[in-house]
Amino acid sequence: MRGLSLLALVIVLLIVGLLASRQTAVIHAPTNVIGVPASAPQGNGREQSQQIQQQYKKALEDAVNQPRPELDDAK
């Protein structure tokens, strides 16, 4: 019975370790506002902040300016 408990514990720890490693891989991948990989901003902190703000503003404007799909009037 103890062998089975120990085996179950080892399997659970392996699964948790695998999930944790996948999660950290996703966290460390640089992405922009919409989740597309982006290059790291260059320059000092102020320049990086301005670049990120510009990327965010552009992504927001692109999302707002997308044409809305037309609905069919079924009467």
C-alpha cells in the first residue's frame, strides 16, 4: 500500500513540475499587447515605456478601427 501511495505522489509531482515548466516558458516569452511575439524595446526605461505605450495605442486604435461585420436583415 505504501508503494502505491509513493508512486502516486511521484506521478503527481512530475505532472506539477511539467505544468510549472510550461508556465514559466510562457511567462518569459516576450509578447506585445495582443499576444504576438515582439522584440524587446531598446533604450532606457523612459524610452521603453514610451515604446510600449505607442504599441498599446496602435493596437487599441487598430482594434477600434476594424470594420464591423454587417448583419443580414431577415424580415
